[in-house]
Amino acid sequence: MKKILISTILALLVLSGCAGEEKKVLKVFNWGAYIDETVITEFEDLYDVRVIYDNYDSNELMYTKIQSGEYYDILVPTDHMVERLIAEDYLQPLDLSKLSNLGNLYPDLLNRSFDPNNTYSIPYFWGNIGIIYNKNTVDVADLENEGWMVLNNPKYADRIYIYDSARDAFMVAQKALGYSVNSTDEAEIEAAFELLKQINETTRPIYIDETIIDNMITEQKDLAVDFSGDAAYIISQNENLSFFVPEEGTNIWMDSMIIPKNAKEVDLAHKWIDFMLDNEVALKNTIYVGYTSPNISAFETVTGPGGDYEGNIAYQPRMDNPNDEVYKYDDALKEVITDKWTRVKAQ
């Protein structure tokens, strides 16, 4: 009887302990290959929680899932999507008093036009768009003299990749023509459309996805329009390659951490954001991903003597060109250029 009683008590204690040890779950929705996964484990251990970490490959895919009612505690959309989510009342304001590491970020990367005062978002990675080129086969003078129009130079026919993105492709054409990336002028949009068709006919670019990274590292083409973060990694893997951003201007983009209104673990979500702002965590992420960190310490470490991106021009996006712009959210514009981009590729 005594043995039975003791066994019963022990069993109850075990069950009680198991119930008490049920861990909180944080759901994170982020771009693929956009984090050093060891920091996820570190966060779980630090706060004794479980993280469900899902990936998406476009802002549109992320938006569709959120619109369907799926909940996440953390999202990491690009600036124009942050602007949209704010306008459509999908986000909740952040409690900045819970972000003790906010001071680790460059002040110039805060208070951006898409979210003044960082009411809803905190920078995660940022960069611009430019041209990766092979120093052995591309004349730098062509880049400097022609800018984005080098993509229409017959000299480079069948030697070009363009990352397959309607907004970014139209940015190239709009800047080449001296227009704003946010222009809604029908004549300007049509002119950009005609230029993209001309480029398509003249140099026959290959429109490509994330495989652009491995293909450029192995020098499959001589020129590629791509994100600075991809370029930084590619250059770090092949010293024959470099990065050029035309003076006509480009897109400055920023991916930011936000908390949706329907998040279930709001306090834990703030802890996640603050953890990502930690100097050592930010350093691990930027070394692994290759994209530019807004964290001062991480940036200085990787660009300083002996750093992973020392002397890597793509890792250090410019901030002083007045022709560079942030995309503004405009659903009608997006629909128009997406349709026209599909028509360019169908030629």
C-alpha cells in the first residue's frame, strides 16, 4: 500500500511538472535563408520557449497568408509591404521601451518614410539593387558611361541575368529614363515598358530566381541585376566579381520586424525583436546571410580589418545619392507593372 501510495504521488508530481513545463510558442514568418538558425536555438534556450519558424519567398505570399487569417507573432516584410500593412490596420504598435538594444542600430536607418518614428517596425536587414559584374569580361567604363543602359548594350547580348521581379525590373527602366520608381504617369510607365522590351530583344537577358547566386559565383554570365546582399555574398566567394550601382539611382530597401495585430505572444515577440538587435546575434546573422546589418557593431566588425566583408563594396550601400528611392505602396501601380512585366517576358 505504501509503495502504491508513493508511486501514485510520484506520478502525480511528474504529471504536474509536465503540465507546468508547457512551453510558450513563438511563431515567426521570415524570408528563406535569412537567419543563422543557431540563434533560434539560443533564443529558445534563453527564454525556455519553442519557436515555429516558417519561410516565404515573396512579400505577396506572406501577405496572402496573413490575409487568410493565419496568425504569426513576427513578420519581416519589406518597406512598401510594411506601409501596406499599416494602412490596412494589420499591425500593432511596438512598445519601444521593451527594446533595450534599439540603441545598437544606426540612427539614419530609423524613422524612415514608410514608418515614421518606428511605431510599427524595426530594421532587420537593408540594402539596394545594382549590377554584379565580372571584372575580367566587363569594361567598367561601359558601366560608368551607360549606367543601367549597359543592359541594352549589344556587346553583352546573352551575357546578362536579371532577377525576376516586376517592381525591380521597372525600377531599372525608370531610372535609366530619369523617372521616379514611384511614378504613376502613364506615359512614363509605357516608356519604361518599351525600354524593357527593347532590352529583352537586344541582349536577351535570362530572368532568374535565387539560383542567380550560384550561377554568378560560377561565372555563368557576366552581368546580373540583383540585390546588394546577394552581391556581397557572391563577391565574397569569387574575387573576379564586383558590384556597381548606377548614378541615375536605384531602390533603397529595408526588411523590418513587425508584430501583427492578431499575434498571440506579444511580449515574447518583443523579446525576439530585442534579441535580434543584440550585437552578437546581429553579427551571426549578417555573417551567415551576407545582407547588410543595421547594427553598428555588427557592421563595423564585418567591414573592419579581417572582417568577412572587409572591402566588399556591395555590403556597404550608399546613403548619399538623392536619386535613390524607397518604393511606396501602390496596389494599382503594382498591378499595372506586373502585367506589363509578364508581357515583356512572354516576347
